[in-house]
Amino acid sequence: IRANCVEELHYEILENRINVELKNIKPTKLYTHNINVDKENNEELSKLGGEERVYKITSTGKDNLVEILKKSCIAYEELHLKIDAEVMAIKNNFEKGYVNGSRGKVIYFDEETGNPVVSFYNGSTVLISPELWAIEEDGKIKASITQIPLRLAWAITIHKSQGMSLDHAEIDLRSTFDYGMGYVALSRVRTISGIKLLGINKDALLV
């Protein structure tokens, strides 16, 4: 796809992934539009019982720089979590054992800090602490935002999935509207066996 040399064979491979069942894990759904993502995540979160914790973004620096950071970063202004919420990491932290796109589930909230503890599907269990995103100049921080580096992971937009590595994804490529969207979505997933397609149109694979 990246080389723009898609042939009938490649469509056949992808068509064989339409409506296959992915076992053992609920795949992240990749949508083209935010409205579908927000609806899916909010509905799934509302199905969970128990206490809801809210984590608000904090910032330092000039307002215009803070806004630039917020637009370039996919952290939520307000992150709403419950126990059993499906989440994904949005930053690399190799020491703690997760990377951007690592999937897991909130298993409890730490009594001391109030921060979520996530059991990742890669086998690590991690207390997630707030992380910093910053704009620096000459080694000095000009502006920063701080937030828990998690997103709800029942669904995410293809655009916001860029840079992530997913083990399993459910992808709808029937309504792509921009060059490269199909490539970005499919290349998020580590293996072809981790892909479930809901549908595809041939324009989705244009780059």
C-alpha cells in the first residue's frame, strides 16, 4: 500500500479479514470520525458500575503555547475512568513496560495517589502516574501540560492512532475520506491476524 502498488491479490487478503472473529481480546475499534469514537467509548464506560474517577489536565506557560501542546497531544482534557475500563497508553515508558498503544484494563485505583493501576495485556501491571508533554527552547520549558497518559480504548480515530502499535484492531474502511487513511489504520496492527475489517472500499488504500 505504501508503495502504491496494490493488486487484486492484496484486496483478497484484506477481504478475508472481513468480519473474522478475534479471540481472547476485545479489539480497539478504529473509526474515521470522532463522533463514532466518543459515542462508543462513552457508551461502554457508562455500562460499568462503580465509582468514576476524573483526572483533569494541568498546564504551565503561555496560553497560545499550551493550546498548541493540547492540539498536538492526544491526552484528554478530562479523563474519566472506572474499574474495568479498557484503556491504552499514549506515551512510551519502556522502564514501566508499556508503549504508545499498549492495551490494558484498569484493575483498581491506588489508595495513596488515587492514580489508576492498569493490567496490560502484555503481562505487566503498572501504577500509571501523570506524564509531562512540553515545548522546550534552549533547554528551558516554555510550556507544558500534565495528564495521566491513558485514553479509553474501546475506540479511537485512525488519525489519533498514528504512531501506535496495536495487537488487535477492528477497522471500518468503508467511509475513509483522505489519502493514506487505510494505510495508517492497517499499519497500526502488528500482524494481519490481529485485523478484523468491517468493510473496505478501494479508495481507502490510495496513498
